[in-house]
Amino acid sequence: MIKRPIYIDKIMTYVNTPFVKILTGIRRCGKSTILKMLIDELKERGISSDHILYYSFDSLEYEDIKTAKALFTHLKQHLFLDGKTYLFLDEIQEVKSWEKVVNSLMTDYDVDIYVTGSNSRMMSSEISTYLTGRYITFRIYPLSFSEYMTFRKHYAEVLDPHTELANYLRLGGFPAVHLQKYTPDEAYTIVKDIYNSTIFTDIVRRNQIRKVDQLERIVKFSFDNVGRTFSAASVSKYLKSENRAIDNETVYSYLSRLESAYILHRCSRFDIQGKEILKTQEKFYLADPSLRYSALGYSSDSVAAMLENVIYLELLRRGYTVYVGKFDHTEIDFIAVKQENKLYIQVAQKILSPETEQREYGRLLDIRDNYPKYVLRTDAFAGGNYEGIKTIHVADFLLSSEY
């Protein structure tokens, strides 16, 4: 296993604390592997294997454990009686009312519990009801660019980061794609399987959706409009133009379910002058750029949008809350906020004219505060400072721990 310390270090901080550690994220982003890395880390710290229990509820081995009562009865019989038991429950959402079991175990037994899940049931009201103040959530993402570079070193010669960025954009960050060298077609076959299993297991079957073609059209619209503001009304209008009538409420419902399965991320707009979050014309970003290419095919026209997507995900990984900025009648690609820190970011694939340069930098110059402002781009540029605005290559930003 290739280590992912960005997550292991964070989670290990809470070992032996009275909190359930909940790992969430899209299918195949690496949650199960991270659980196994945590087990290895515990063993390295001297915890005996006898004190560690691991269950994968995707496995047929535990197919009969589908209710809270069955799970509680089984676990209670296997707990270590002389000291703490470390419980690792993988894809726990397959067990109905699992929150009750975890709460009871935390209350009555000496346990340290880690769970993973891939859909909205991991963040439902039941968790808040039964585990109030007793859980910490860790969002797991597909590989960052830095992690991608680490993985790639194990099976191929690594090129310079600026060149590798193009490969990363095309192939994405699902770990399964980077365990050996694959062609784009082979990689997209893997990603398409992830996409299909997520759509049909976590959305269609779980929500008993009958009009699957409607859902797939909304998916394709969302994938094709990454980085653009749109509303349910605009989606509905588009589908009506294709003779596919659908009301706004249904569109919202489908978009919410795509979010719940972690395929889409909703990015709200923030009015910089009014200092308020706006409720309309949001943007949606993908859990991984490879999802778009596996579903719609690769197009060089989509690179700019995927660069935005990659930056958005990286900011989330680093703990920022991210918004699209509105300033007068212009738009700032990202406002990233973390406690007292704030970043303003414009993302540009290329700046080929003085007019484009003025537009990209001018938007940031109009904001009169002292927070750092960046233009991230992938073309060649002279100097790294433009009237106080830092210019950085996208690859260098992704690999830096400074921001």
C-alpha cells in the first residue's frame, strides 16, 4: 500500500479519544485502504491484532448482518474483554440504523471506532441524533496532484510537474487508476465502472428512481457545465428544448442526490460587497475530472474547466470553505476561507492578450483588502508579481504546502 499521510496523520490524532471517526467520500477514493493503513499504524504503535476487528459490509461474508440488532449481537460477542477493542467498520451504511449500534458500543464498552461510507446516509439526521458531539468526520478525496506524483513514481518515470499536470487532468485521481500504467481508454474503463456503480447503487436503487434517462441527462448537463453558474431552471429549460419535460423541483432533487453520492460538489456564490452567501446561480464541480472524460469523452475545450475543478478540490483538501466570488458585475473564480485566513484566486489556462491579462488581474485589483490574491495559470509568464497579485503555475500551487 502506498501511504497517504495527509489523512493518516489527521485521523491518528484522534486515536483513543471518545469520538467515532467517520470517513466519507465517493466510492473507490481510498477509504477502505486508509482504514487498513490505520490498522497497520496501530500495530506499529504496539496494539495487538487481537484487539483489532475489521468488517467490510460490501463483502458477502457479512451479508446476513443488515440490521442494528444483528450487528450489535455479533460485535458484542467478539469484543476484547481485557482492554480496548479497535473497531473498523467499512461501508457501514449497508447496515440499517448502524448509528444506534455505534452509540451503544461507545456508551457501554471500551472501544475505539472507525467507520466509512459512500453516501448521504453517513451524514443523515440519525447520525446527529444518536452521535451528537461524539463523532468527527474526515472527507476523503481521490488523489491530490502531490499524491498522484507519489503513486506514479512506483510504476513509471515521472516527468516535470508542469508536464505531469496534463496527465493528471486527463486521468484523474482515483487510486485504482494509478496502481500501474494504464492508457487513457483503460483508465476510463475503470472510472466508468466507478461511475456506474455509484449512479445505480447509491442513487437509482437506493432512491428507487424510475426515470433513469432523466437522471443521466442531468448528469451529462452538469458534467458539461463544470465551472459555469447554472440553476435548476436553466437545466429544466435545456431539457425542454430537447423535448424532455422536467420540473425545477425534480432537477433540484437529482442534483442533491448526486451531491449525496459525492459525485458533485456544490459551490455557492458569495457577494464580496454585501458579505452574504447568494442562493442562486451556483456552480457544481466533480469529485474527479476523470468522471467527465469517462462519461463525455476527452475534449481540449474542457481543460480550463477541469483546471478550476482541480483547484477547487485542492482547496477543500486543505480545509478551506470555498465560494465563487461576486464583485459588482464580475466574478472571482474562488474565495477560500479558513478561520481568519482568506485567499482570492483566479484560474486561467492561458493569457494570450493584454485584454485578457487586464480582465484576470483587474478583477482582483478591484478588491480593496489585504488578503492574498493569486492568478494560477499553465502557460509561460514573466515575473511572479503583478501589482501585488502573485502569479503561480497551477502545478506549483498544487505541490506547495505554503498556501
